[in-house]
Amino acid sequence: MLTLSHALSSILAASLPNRCTLCQQPLARGAGLCDVCLGDGALGQVCLHCHRPLTLAPPHRCGSCLTRKRWRPVVSAFHYHGPIGPCVAQIKTQAKPQLVSVLAGTLANRILAYHEQGHLPLPQALVPVPTHRSRLRQLGFNPAWLVARALSRELKLPLLDQLVVKVHPTRLQHQLDGQARRDNLKGAFSVSGEGEGQQVALVDDIITTGSTLKTVTRTLGQAGVRVTQFWTLASALNRR
């Protein structure tokens, strides 16, 4: 969710000369990033589960993931460790919510491409990973909510942004190792709305180890909500 101060900041940013955030070239259309920079940072052809690079045509899963009986599609638009990664990070580290629209547009196009190829059924609704109210006051907005709202509009899917809440604050995940990440998230989330029987995509800005997404998935599952996919702007899986 977006506070008034950051909404005003977005309006101000939109009124300034329209240049690409990375290369500073003038933009004839859109805002934030040019098509060349967006293309340079794109994820390319990767496994639809673990994001290992693929050299062959569909089924869009690597040999290891093809043997899994249970798997969940993970759709991301950009490499977090590539040229677009800093822009995704700047959404919250430098309070630049205005970058969400163009980045989410690229993610929406990727989702639709998978869907049209028959590799990805669309969910019934979108659920953003929630942030705690103390963090929301500090940052002014929830990046995952901004991404989910943009995707909801692009893909014409309902946004269930009150379904799950973060009930207590946690340490920043990037400061922790794998087990510490899981311990950090125990009991952090709770389902607060009606959603039983829904099949949803869980939306966040970045996926690193997937600990947060998996924890929210378990919480929703206990309330009868099935998370069928993860959607994120950037992926740090299988760092290249």
C-alpha cells in the first residue's frame, strides 16, 4: 500500500524530464527504464521452477525439475544480480515506487507469454506478500503490494490484499542464512480474510531463497487457500 507522501513523490518524479534510470537516455514513452536496458536485464529462457538457464525449447523445466512430482512455477522478469537488479532494490532502498509500473509490465508480458504457450494457467486471484505495519510506516509503501496491484490491472485478475497479514515484525531476510531465515519467519503471518478454495499467485518484489514465499504459502494453505505460483520482479535463484 502507498502512503500520501510517496504518492506525491511519484507525481513529482513523473513531472521531471523523462530519462532512463540506468543509461540516462531520453524516453519517448513510458517511465523509468528504456527498452534496451529492460532487455539487457531480462531473465531469458530459464527453468520455470528453479531458474537454471535452459538451452532447449519447452517444456521450460530443467531435467532435475522434470522429475519432481510436485512443483510450483516461479515467474520472474529479471536477474536480481543483473543490470536491473539495483533498480528493483531501489524501489524500497531509495523509495522509488515509480519504477514498479514499467518493471511489472515486463513481468506481465512474460506471464502472458507462458500462458499463451500453454505452460502457465492463470490463477483466480493475486495475493501480495504483506509487510508489518511498523515497516509500512517506515518505508511508506509495501513493494509487493505495488507489484501485485500493477499485475492485477495488467492481467485483469482480482487482488486479495487483505487476505494475509504480517502480525509481528522480523529481521531483514538478506542479513540471515537459510535456517535463520526460516526461524525468523515462524509465526510472522496470519490469514485475516475469506479465501478458502481459491487458487492464487503469491506476489513479491524479489525471490532469493524463497523462504518468505514458502512461509506465506503454508499459512494460506492452513486456511484452505492454495498458492499455485510465485510471481516476482527479480530472481536471485541460481545466481549467474
